[in-house]
Amino acid sequence: MSPVTARNPHEDSEEKGGGLAAGDPDEPRDPMDGMGDSADTPMLLTEIDHIAIAVNDLGDAIDYYRETFGAVVEHREIVESDGVEEALLQVAESYIQLLTPTRDDSPVAKYLEKRGEGLHHVGYRVADCAVALEAVKAQGGRVLDEKPRPGSRGTTVAFIHPKAAFGTLIELVQE
Ligand code: CMX
Ligand code: CO
């Protein structure tokens, strides 16, 4: 069997520097090449909503961001259900979310104790949190919230377990 008759159109566009289709304007690259099963999943994430950083002292962290970068607090809130106080600092269409625990059994208190200050989670904005959460579950994802729930500043959110997401705690955020 000749390699020409066995030609797989996906192989051409994965070749670096010179398959038959390379440079042919009539044969656009398939952006899903090499993406495996994700070709079936429509893009659900519309923006980075926020990067959350766990800190021991919210005031100190706010001062650091203001003095170092000129970043100012847009919103401040205590989220009792999560045992956190947060400050949101806007960066273009996204936020830095500075987080500190309000009680000892808060997930952020546990995180600080175990790992110290630092990046706690990434919030990805989605158009519809329920739809995105169902898509994660359909892929066998390990979710922390079976149903979307209220987040801060009137958002609807759901968390995905970091152990099932390459070590990053993910929050789906619908505005
Ligand atoms: N990022 C990455 N890994 C994390 C993590 C985080 N934020 N938090 C915990 N882990 C890891 C731990 O290091 C640990 O790993 P090992 O088993 O390798 O040691 C593992 O996950 C289990 O961690 P744990 O300390 O035993 O903590 P729990 O399982 O009790 O809780 C989690 C972890 C993610 C389930 C819990 O923090 C949670 O439910 N989080 C979602 C809610 C939340 O974080 N709310 C605050 C934010 C509110 C907001 O954004 O508004
Ligand atoms: Co968050």
C-alpha cells in the first residue's frame, strides 16, 4: 500500500514545513487538528473572568497592588457561604480577585495553611454556567458543585476539582 493512497488529510496540516497542502490558500488548516475529542465540544469560555490569589491580609495585598501597579478596588464583598472576603481589582475586562478567609474552616484557610499565599483558582467566564457545567460532567469531569450557585457581585458560579483539571481549581462564572 502506497503512503499516497493512505493519505490522511489531518496528517498534512500537522507536518512542519512542507506537506502537500502547506501554503495552499484553497486548503485552510483545520483549527481542531490534533485536538482529539475536543473537536466535538464548542468553545465554552468567553473570557478570563478573574485570577484569584489567596492572601493572609487583604489590606496589605490591596496596598501592594495599588502602590505597585496603581490597581484599585472595584468591589469588595464577604461571601459567607465560602468563608471568604474578597477584593476585585479590574484589569481590562477581567479582575484580580484577592481572597482571604473569614473563618478557620474556609477552603481558603486550608489552602493558606497547606500551601501558603499564592494563586488559588482561575475563573473562566461562560455564557451559561449550567450549560458549561453539564458539558464538563458529560466529559466525566469531577465537579465540586453539582448545580450552579450564587457567586460574588451577583454572578452564578460552579467549581471544578483541581485534581481533575491538571492541578488548577477552576471556577465557571456567568455574569
Ligand atoms: N488549587 C490547586 N490544588 C488545590 C487547591 C487549589 N486551590 N486546593 C486544594 N488543592 C489540592 C491539595 O493540594 C490537595 O492535593 P494533594 O492531595 O496532592 O495533597 C488536594 O487538592 C485536596 O486538597 P485538601 O487540602 O484536602 O482540600 P479539600 O479537598 O478539603 O478542598 C477543594 C479542596 C478544592 C475541594 C476546596 O477548596 C473547594 O471546595 N473549593 C471550591 C470553593 C472555594 O474555593 N471557594 C472560595 C472561593 C470563592 C470565590 O471565588 O468567590
Ligand atoms: Co473566584
